[in-house]
Amino acid sequence: MNIFITGGAGYIGSATSEALIKAGHHVTVYDSLVTGHRQAVPKDAHFIQADISDSFSLAVALTAKKYDAVMHFAAFIEAGESMKDPGKFFRNNLVNSLALMDMAIKAKVKRFVLSSTAAVYQSSEEPLSEESPLGPTNTYGYTKLAVEQSLEWYRQIHGLHFAVLRYFNASGALPGHGEAHQPESHLIPRVLQVAQGHAEAAYIFGTDYPTPDGTCIRDYVHIGDLVSAHILALEALAERDKMVYNVGSGSGYSVREVIDTARQVSGKTIPVIEKERRPGDSARLVASSEKIRRELGWKPQHDSIRDIIASAWEWHSSHPHGYNE
């Protein structure tokens, strides 16, 4: 297949691009490099540096050849920032996604895979299924939910087949592909930066949540397992017109548990600074991934938080300055 990947210079998009190329597909990566890294793009991918908001470049790129699918990873992902600058997230995550969907229809692309998030859900004491109540607590989650709902209308009106994958904290690393955000706010890479001596302390935002140790509880899914979920969903769209799946390990870990595990894995002392709650954070988000397991045969290969953090530590240790080596 010929596959058009937005955000293919980012963390998950680049790893998915490489896996698709290894499977024999042809990949075009379309990325502005605002947050992505040129070094992360697989060497056998065709690369176009442009923004989705650039309607001319997008039209030229999507009509240059016949594409079988669009895989959309190009979004701003910092939930905390979305509560400070909501317009930035509405413009990029929602408006640009609609522009991409419109252009995909004009280019007669039949399949669309969306990188979504667990942030579309309400906090829950029980594992979250795809039928659990929706209720984003931050602008980031709201923009993703709005794109999901838009895809359903595009399916009904234009016949665009789509798959939505709701991630529960993409984490860990693969050879050549690790997290390198600037600035870094995701828990695991941030904690490992402290272990490397690149930051003074790890932050805990909120210690009064209704959880056993007072800190937020999250599910974590290894990047390799996310990549396999994307490929399975892409293949299934040949026979189905819509799918929505949670992708997580099914286990919840508190912020303190993640930090303690990082200490064990790295063998480093990791100081902690406790702060007030951060706007937009939910107390507990843990996945039930039973549906994607049952329907697509997906099974995580790295469902231990220790294994996930160990893979991240290995990458950060060999890439102390991220992709800027």
C-alpha cells in the first residue's frame, strides 16, 4: 500500500512509518518538524516538510500519487499547555485535521487512521472500555474527541473508512525511536532526564487525589505495541468502515510507582518536588483493551512498567541529547 503519514517525524509516527516500510509498504511522511525530528524519519520514506495548514502543499502532496490510506499523528499533545493556550490546540488539532480529512476525500483516499487519546474519557475507578462515559477534562482531549466525531460524519457522508486508536500513555522506546520532546513534560522521559542529570528533580502534580498514594494513576502502553495496533487497524479497514479501540496494558500505576521503578531501573537517585494539582489532569485513567484483543488479535508484548521504563532508559542512555547527537 501507499500510505500518507502526517506527523511521521514524531515519536509514534516515525516508529509506525519504519514498521510499515519493513512490512513492504510505501510511506510518505508529511511533517512540519515543529515538534518532530528529521533524524527520526526512516531513510526509505519519502519526506515532505510542510504544515497541514499549508493547503497548497497538502493538496500537492496528497494528489502526487494514489494513496490507500492516511495515518494522522500530527497533533499537539501537551494536556497542561492546552489549558493555557486552547486556541493553539483548536487550530492545529481540530481545524488542521478537518483540512486533512477534506483533502483526503478530494484525493479519493478510502482509509483514515487517527491517533487519539484516553483523554477523551471521564476519570473512572473501573477500567475504561470504549463504551465508558466520555468527558475530556482538558482542551487537548476535547480536540481529539471532536476529530473522532467529525470522522463519523465523514464516514456517513463521504464513505471514509476510519479507525480511531485511543492511547493510554505511549511510553518506552524501540531501537532508533524514543521520546524527545522539547520541553519534556511526559512523566517517564522527564524522570529519566533527572536520572541522567539533565534536570534537577521530577515533579508530582497533586498529592491529594482519591488514590492509594494520593497521586494520579495511569495506564502505560509500549510504543512497539502501539505500532502493532496501528498496523492491525489499517489492515482491518479493508473490510470494515469504522473502528474505535482503546490501546493500553490494562494496568494502572501511580506517579510515585513510576518514579520508584525508574530509580530501580536506572540505579539513580531521583529527587522529587511536589506541586499543586495541574489543571486538566484526571485522577485515574486505565484501559480495558479487551475489544482490540478480541476483534483484531492484538496483544501487548511489553505490559510491565519495568520493561517499558527499561527500554526508555536504554534509549535515553544511548541518546543523551535526544536526536541532536
